[in-house]
Amino acid sequence: MQKYKVHCSGIGDIIAAATKGRTISVGAETAIKHHIISELYERRKEPVKSKYLDKGNEKEEDAIRFLSAVHGDFYSKNEKLLENEHLIGTPDIIAGDTVIDIKCSWSCFTFPYFDTEPLKKYWCQLQGYMALTGAKKAILSYCLMDATIDQVERAVSDYCKANECEYTEEIEELVAKDMQYEHLPTHLRLKEFRFDRDDDFIKALYERIDAMREYATTLIP
């Protein structure tokens, strides 16, 4: 069985403190059990799918170009899967001593305009990326991008189905207008959280993964 490694996107699920009577958290127990099942059956869990994730994937290159223009730098998508003894992951952008992760918000209502701190799970994810790359700084960049034509068409279809009406150009124009943001000023389209590498957290993370591996030995006959 392959040595268990945590994907950086899943760090937030396993790092919580263990409750009384447990050596690791419930989330960590679940993650290691899924790993064991995956290895025993030689299967991989189907990735979660949603319109929100689809937009993030489909608009990522546009968001990178947008971010490059705002920062006055040239960024390119990192395609290399990185791993060490404990972690595995693919940072969106590696720029010198900084890693950048891009989140394409679905709409202005999911865009974190008023947030003052990053979500804990994304903070953890970027700590993992810093551990993998040796980077000292991280930027979590939320970008509000126009929807693709396919996304607009799907949204119109959903609207027509919910309202029991026919698909028309007028409805498409109204829906498309609500899904376009690239004409807005930058401060309404980009929200960033910048933070430093936390070596104490990374050390505790590695210890947690070691504890999960030890827990796995009690589950395998």
C-alpha cells in the first residue's frame, strides 16, 4: 500500500484537534479510511462536480491574465504536481518566494467583498503549497470573471425550466448581464488575502499525517 499523503486541498479536513478518546480528529479518521478503501479496491473517488467548480476551472486562464495585469507581472499556470514525504498538490502560480491560489467566484454574491480573513481551509491549503515549494509568502486571490457562453446558456435553461417559460434571446440577454463583471473596476473584482508561511503549523501538520499513518496500521488486518 502506498504511503499516505495529504492533498493540500484537504489539509483543512484533517487538521482539527482530536476529541476526547481519539488520537486524531474524525475528519482525519475519515480521510485515512477513504485512502485505505481506495488502495484496497484500486479505485479513486469521483471528484465533486458543481457549476461553481466548473467556472473556476474554465475561467482560470482568464483570471491569471487579469491578475498578471493588476500585479504588473507575468504569471503562468503551474502544471507540475509537487510532492514531498507528507503532502501532494499543484499550486496555481509559483512566483519566486510566493505561491498564489486563484478562486473564481461564481457571482458577486459569493465574492468575499466584506471578508477580512481568509477561510481557514484555504489558509491551510496555501500553507501546504508553501511547504511543498519552500515559499515564504502566499496570496489567496478571489477573481470575479465573466461567465462563459456555455455557463450562460445553462443558467438560462435552468431559469426557463424553473419558470416554465421558453428560451428566448431576451431572457438570455438578461441572464448574461447578471453574469458579466469584467467591465467593473478592479476593487470590485479582486479580493486578496496575503499571509506568511507558518512553520509551526507545517510541523504540526506533518505530525498529524504521521499519526494518521499510525492509525492506519490499526485498521489493516
